Amino acid sequence: MAKRDYYEVLGVARTATEAEIKQAYRRLAMKFHPDRNPGNAEAEASFKEAKEAYEVLSEAGKREAYDRFGHAGVDPAAGAGRGGPGFDPGSAFGDIFGDVFGDIFGGGRRGRSTVFRGADLRYELALDLEQAVFGDTVNITVPNIASCDTCGGSGAKPGTSPVTCRTCEGAGQVRVAQGFFSIQQTCPACRGSGKTIEQPCGGCQGRGRVQRSKTLAVKVPPGVDNGDRIRLTGEGEAGHNGGPPGDLYVEIAVRPHAIFERDGADLSCAVPVSFGAAALGGSITVPTLGGEVTLKIPAETQSGKVFRLRGKGVKPVRGREPGDLFCRVEVETPVNLTSEQKRLLEAFNEALTAGGDRHRPRSRSWLDGVKRFFENMVKDSPSH
């Protein structure tokens, strides 16, 4: 099945800024996160699709390759044939003409470097909101390919060393005469390395690398959010033939919180308020990540009213002022009433009704809207 356009997945324009891309991904991650949609395969697929799109569009190099070549530009398998990242046209033509016309133009190349940097790894680290806001040090266990301790990564049995390949004499390539041409090919004996291992290491069977797991302490800075990445230099896969190791990228995924929802540096929460407190006013205690605070509720507060507590949000990881906490009032309807309480409420309701609409401003405006709606329907009917 063909992949969707990454910009379409995130719902942003191709000219979107880095901040807009991050905000779009955060919104989708909160919506489709598996913790919020347990057992929902479609939500999990949407979450993975959004993450894949964000990983490409949040990196300048990958985004440029994607804009030029589409999915082929960021897919290593596709890029090998269609000019993705790392594709060098000059190198490609050099390989062709160097192999075919090597003898004619001076004997071709001598040896091809087989020292490669190890692959980068990615690890998703799930954090509670408090850990993301205040920072933490978290131990993670990462499956990894590491250099063999027995042979030091050489692949040769301890006390021995790789020897110069007898087939190509260390060149890494051999020449095969075909008619008028002498064609260079990768040496089949050493596979281009120029060396062979006569006595392989028993620990890695001559590969120089082994599969193992390692535990790392990840220092999470305060203020991280969904999609942020922490780079651990040199903690990726071991390199080939003595090459440097890759890096480990720890990607942050913040778990949904029981009370707060996060939007960048801001937090929001619902605050239940009794009918009496909403009508008469008063003070209530509300939670913040820094402790409890007192919120004053004015008299006649309506359900849905939002109060802003400045500076009670999150201080972003990249040095701005803390965000705000938005408390949304939800007037709570009393339940499990006694007979006496019901009697008092009925009397209270009768007193409100006797006072007309002045005690119920929202009901009056709603009824006025309903009246206008039906009047417009009558005017627009075919018989008028």
C-alpha cells in the first residue's frame, strides 16, 4: 500500500515552519496515542504514521531529501535506486567507468575503504508528565550490536590478525579480462576489504561484532515534550572494521495525565464546582504541578468559564518563560438527593421561575435563538 504524503499526514502545508510541524504532530500524538486508545488498531496505525512523518519533516536534511525525491528520498531501500540521501551521481558514474575502463585510464582504483560508521539507533522513552516537566534520570536497556571484546572488533582469533588477501593482494578488487577490456570487480575472497581472516574469533565467528544489551542512564532535561529527542553520542551500533560507532536518539513520548492536558508550555484542567459555589461565589483549591493554589470563584459563574493562572504551566526546555494553567469550571449537578433536599430544590426552582428570565440569562438567550431559527425556517419555506 502506497504511503500517504507526510505533509498530508500531519495536516500542514509544505511551507510549514518547524514549530507548526511539531505542534501538528503533538496534536495527533495526543489523539492517537495507544495509551488513550487501548486495543484500537486504527489509532495505533495513525500514531505510527504521524510519528514517521514527524521524524522526516522535523529534520532539515531529511525534509530536504523528501521535498526533492518524495518517499524515495528518505527510504534507504528506495534511495539506492533513485537518488535518495547519500546518492552521489559522480560516484555512481565513477564506479561504472572505473570498473569498465580502469586499465585504459590508468589502472583503476586501488582498494576500497571498508571502514564504516555504525548505524544510528532510536529508542522511544515513555515519561510521566511530571518527569517531562521537572526532568529526571531514567535507566533504559537497549539491544545493540557492539564491538567484540574477545577480538577487539578485528574478527580474528586472539593472538592472530587479519592477513592480506592472497587473491587481490590487498587491493580489494580483481581485474577480469573480457575481450579488449579489463574489468575491475570486487574481490570475491575478501569482499573488497583487502584482508582475510584465517583463524576467526570464537566469540563473534569472525564478524567482529556481537549482539548484546546495555543499560544507559538518560538525563532528561526539564520541559521536554512529545517528539523531543535526546542524542547520546557514540551509543549506537558499533562500526565496521574499526569504524566509529553510531549515535542513539532517545525520542520522548509523554503519557496522558489523569488531571492535566498539555499544549506546549500551557496546561489545562477541568475543575468541578458545586452549584452553590458557582451561584454564590467562593474559593476552591485547585492542583498545579507545583502544589495546590486557591482559586477565587466569582458569584454567578457559569459552567465552561476558564480561569487563567499565569506562570503555572511548563517552563520549556529551550529557555522561555513558563506557560500558564487554564482551569475550566464545570458546575456539578448534585446526585443522591434526600427527600428534604429535593423539597428544598423544588421550592428554590419555583422561586426562580416566579422571578422570570432574569435569573437565567443563558436560557433566555438560547430561547431567543431557537425562536429566530424557526422564524427563519418559516420565511424560507416554499409557501412564503
